[in-house]
Amino acid sequence: MRPPDKASGRRRLLRLEAPCISRDLCGVFSGASVCLPFWAQILVTGSRALLLKQWNWRENKCVRTWKAVHVAPVASMAFDSTSTLLATGGCDSTIKIWDMIKQYCTHNLKGSSGVVHLVEFHPDISRLQLFSSSIDYKIRIWDLNSSKCVAMLDGHFSAVTSLAFADGNTLISSGRDKICMVWDLKTRESKRTVPVYEPCSLGQRGVGCVRLLALAGCCTALAVLKRDSGPLRSAGVWPTPLQSVEAAILLPEKGDFSQLGVKKQGLHFVTAGSKGILKVWEVATAACVYTQPVPFESKEEASERSLTQCMLVPERNEIVTVSVEHNIVFYDAQTLQLRKQLAGYNDEVLDVKFLGPGDSHIVVATNSPQLKVFELATSHCQILYGHTETILALDVFRKGLMFVSCAKDKSLRVWRMNKDGRVICVAQGLGHAHGVGAVSCSRLKESFIVTSSQDCTIKIWNIPESLTSKAKAALISSPETLHAKVTERGHNKDINSVAVSPNDKLIATGSQDRLAKLWSCSDCSLLGVFTGHKRGIWCVQFSPVDQILATSSADGTLKLWGLRDFSCLKTFEGHDASVLKIIFVSRGTQLLSSGSDGLLKLWTIKTNECVKTLDGHEDKIWGLHSNKEDDMVVTASSDSCITLWKDVTEIEEKEAQAKQEEQIMKEQELSNLLHEKRYLKALGLAISLDRPHTVLMVVKAILKETDGRKHLEENIVQLRKDQKEAVLTFLVTWNTNSRNCHEAQAVIETLLKHEAPDSLLQYSGIKSAVESLLPYTERHFQRLSRLLQASMFIDFMWQNMRLADAAQQEDMTL
């Protein structure tokens, strides 16, 4: 699972049917702006590299790339109502108009001051007008027929954030100066200035067109514009107290919205803003009829929970919001109940643990006061509020239903997961003088918690029975308060890690003072000190099967210590940087370590050997945890990535065993085929085994038969093209050896005799095969020529010897 990076150069499209990443567009440079008409098939992105890219997002394909012509990055883009024209506003104070069909620049509009951060086409395409705004706070109207600025609407005293067209001749603008202005496009003058930070009296009511305007930035009011038979005028402006409104959407006229306080017919709308909550308003009475309940304390100022965008999806009857932290939340439009939540950018991930009875979830601590609980099957995310400062560490009890978090706010919190997967806070504890940096839970029962802090102390917290009993825990309405049973000053420097032994009798701590210490769990008395690391210790872990403690240090080493005599048993060296986390895997026979260089290393304890190095992160790996089945590991890093790793050792062993058994069966079948002289099938089977030597043995067996050449020729001809290509590759190897060159030449002869030159040229690898065959074939020919000459000389000598013997015999007879 990889959250989108702020500077990753990617743009992602989400599928609403099953919220997940539908398309991941790579190749978009950092700082890109995006424009996507919802009815179109194309997506256009502009980047700091001064390039525009057109995408067919359904096929995940970039269809065109062209230079933006701007001399500075593109700051804003907009399509016209037909999606045939694209306007780009640049940081170079110019605006370009692009014809998307004929693919050329039609206009180059100059005259703006500074960055053009807003461009909008008039909805009536016949007017051919473009509206823009830049840092001079003015709204410019451009006539595309003459390529000139025909008017400037001056009235705002800060950046204009949005433009909305109430009808063909009325424009509504909002700005960061907390005002909304209504413009008459005929006279090009301001009809009305609406200060949205204070209430105005309601105007005349009547039946007509109603337009809702969502004011951006720090605006604190919502304007509703109503038109009777006369000109457009303000029907009412009222404040949304202490909330900057970022978006407003109309509720559909059809549907049951009684749970949202909708009691009668009329227009109602939903607002989203800096408080991070949704509110339902009735247009007729200008009253807030429903406020969404939230699990956090509402703040006056903008915070990380602020909502930046809100939209209605009528087809799915959902309201979708986007927060400052890039979280996408799906609500039921009729109840505003949470349906699904997708987490966005995580920043630095500090810790991660498996959660749930079947390890179906993971809980993640990021560089924020909120916890994120992900359901692995659906990527649905719960955001847990409670801490007020960054959460530093997590730990989960054995059953997986309860877990503990600790943070810089000097507190710890106990959380419990219900049967429906919802997580609530059931207890909290205060007592440390500084941030709580490490936490560990009891292993046998949910009985106690051990914490350590930057104040160099260790605290043991007892968990009351009311929290461990499911029946009693369900009745808890507010978090209980925990009190420390024992407090002990353990080290002279920050304590980085704490661990509880599998039998709940021992506690181990590791500190920046380069020492690891062993404590009794009952009274927190010191039992022993482990000395040997050259730099601070980052992590301590008990072995699940032996009386052994493992430590990892900033000196790049891992050490195993005996709990009886506190001696160092083994030292593992291999990391080039600090070793931040370690865990025992493979039922205590192996160690998995993570380093500040983004590497994971797997160590076999028996041999002291690093058997695997995994490169899956680009920065420090702070989080490392294995599931109960010991076949999956989750890691979390400063690169904002959370990665799931699966142990495939058994799967690979089974696959290798199955492959070996299959090979044995095929070899036996090959032996049977050769014995039965079914050479064609034997040849095909040998080729499928991809063993050149086995194929050679089959060819030799064929040649040993009576009329072997004939049989070989018949079998080679009946092979498929891919099989012939394989044989051609094999015989290149055979031909390099004088012992096998005769078989190779026999096969070559058959191929040359029965295959046309054009068909041979279509064989894959024919060029390299010919280049390899020629020199060795010439060498074999020269060797045979020398052998033939030698045999002729021997025959000549034999004949001469026979003639001399015959002459001597004749003389003797005479």
C-alpha cells in the first residue's frame, strides 16, 4: 500500500464503485496542474517542466505531449463547455488558448499582472469570452475574436478564488478579502458587494433561480442569490459562525433527508469548511438544520481536519469530501454517515502494527496526532482522534483486539476494536514528564502496559478488568484513567525501546546510553545490564523460543544476549547504517532487521549469515511487525510508504518440489519412449524439457538405428516451427564439440534440405546461429580433410608394402 507522495510526479484516479486507485499516471512532473472535464475521455496535465500532456485516462495512456509555450510553469487550466478549447494560465503573466482537436495554440493573451491563478470560459460558447484573474486582484474579460482584454472588473482587495455564472449576464466572484461581488456583464460594473463576514438582511423572497456560491479561503459566510422576475439580487447573506466555507452543494429535491433535519419542501444545501464538519442549511429560513457529529473537538482556527473540497455523487447517493491532509471521505447523502474513507499523504510513518483477530487490519502512526486504521481487504481507513501531539509508538495485545499508543503529549491511550471493526478509545494515562517514545504490552493476558520516555523513566500501568471484559468494555462511554503502578529511572539518556518477555516476567529496555537492561516485571528491579554496543540502542526484542534477548544499535550491528549470564552470544554485521528495528521470524530461527538506509535484512541465527536483503524503501524504516501466522510482515518508513511482505519460502519449496517431480516423470516417460522407439514423441518431450544434452542423446539413438539418417529426417520434418527453432539453438552448442558435430551436421542437412531459405530467415536467432555455426563447421571440414589425406597415405603405404612382398615370393620360387 503506497500513499501518494506530494512530490512523486504521479496523478491518480479513483474508481467510486470500489474506491481504489483506478489509474496511476506516471510521467507527470512535480507541481503539475490537472484539468479533466467530467464528460470527456481526456485528461490534461501541466508541469513545471513546461510540458502539457494529454491522457486517455481510461486506457492509462499518454496520447500527446507538447510544449506549453509558457516561459514559466502553468498555474491554472480550464476547458470550455464543449471540451474543444483549453485555456492555460501561466506564472509568466500570459494565457494560452489551445484547440484540442486541431492541436495548435489559437491565442496568446498578454496583459495580466503576475501569476494567472484563475481562468474560466463563459458557459455560452457563442460569446467566445474568457475570464481570468491574477495577483493584481482584478478580473479580466478577454474577447477571443479579437484576442484583446475588453474589460477589467476591479473591486477585490485580495486574490480572487472562484468565479460562478448565475446566468448569461451575471458573474459572481469570491476572494480572500472575505467579500463576494455580483457583476453585471452587460455594463461590466459591480452590482453589489457582499461582505460575507457579517450578516445581511434577507431580501425579497420569490420563486426563481437559486444559485449557491461556495466561498474559498478565509470567507466566513455563504451567499444565496435568488432571481425573481426582475434582475438578480442578493436574497440573503448569513454567517456560518467561525467556519471558513470551502464548498457548498445542493441536496437533491428528491429523496428522504429527514435525518438531516429537512422537515419541509424547499432548497437545502451542505457546507464544508475549516472545522472539518458538514452542515445542512435551509435556504428559506437561513438556518442550520443539521450539524454533523464528529469524534474530535472542534477548533476555532483551520486545522488538519479542514475540508478543502466537497461534491455530490448523485448516482451513488454519496457526498465526497477532501481534507487538508488529502483524505477522501465518502458519506451517505441522506444520513451523512461515514461509508468509506481513503487516507491520503501519510508524511513520515513512525510505526505500524497488525490488528484484528485475523490480522485483517493494520494501525499506523504517522507524523501527526491521529492514528489510521486500515482494513487490508478494502483499504478503508478509520482516523482515530485523541492525542494532541505526534504519536511515536504502538503495540498490540496478543488477541489483536486491543492496542496501545503513546505520543509526544506525554500520554498513552488504550484502544479497542469492536466486532464491526470500529475502534474506540477506552483508557488513557498521564504521568511522564516528557514525550512517551516506547510502549510494550503484556504477552499472556491483557493485564499491564510498560512505557518508557525521554524523561529516562520506566512506568508499569495495570489495566483494570473493566477494559478486558467484552461485556464491561461495551458499556464504557468515556475513556478511563490509568495510573502508573511502578515508576523507575532506568537510564541516563533517552530510552528508545522497551519489550516484555513472552512469560510476562521480564522487561528489557534499550537506551541512547549504549546500554540494554533487564528488569523484573513484578517490582521493576534491575536484574542485569548488557554492555557491548558502541552507539545508542534502537530496539530490544525477546526471543519467542529461547532465553535470548536481541538488540540493534546505531553502530550497525545486531547482538544476541543470554539472559542467564548477560553475555553476548552472537554479533551480526552487515548493515551500513543504524539498525532501527528487529523482530524474530520463522518461529524464532531467523531475525529480520530494518535500517536507516531503507534496507531489510534477513538473518539465520544458526549460521550468523544474512540470507536475504530486501530493498523496498527509500528512507528510514521505523515500523516493522509480523502477523500471528508468521507468514507476513509489514514495514513503514519515512518515505511515506507502508509495505506488506509475504513469506513465500514454503510456496517456493513446494513449487520446486513439484517441478522436480514433474522432471522425474518426464525423464521416465522419455526413457520409455526411447525403449519403445517412439522417436518423434521422445524428441518433442526432450525439447520441452529444454535440455540440449537430452535432445542430443535422442538424436544419437535415432542415428544408431538401421536407416538412422532416414528416420532422423522424418522426425525433424514433423516438428513444429518453435521446436525446430529450439533444435537449431541446441545444435549450435553441439557443433562446438568434435564428438557431437556429426549429429549437428545431420540435423543441419535436414533443415537445409526441407526448409526454404525464406522460411529459415523467419526463425528466431537464425543470424547468430549461422554466425556461430560457420567457423566451427569450417574447422570440422578442415579436420576431416586432413584425416582423409592421412588415410590416403596409409592406403598408399599399405599397397606398396604388399607389392614388395609379392616380388620377393616370385624370386624365391624361381
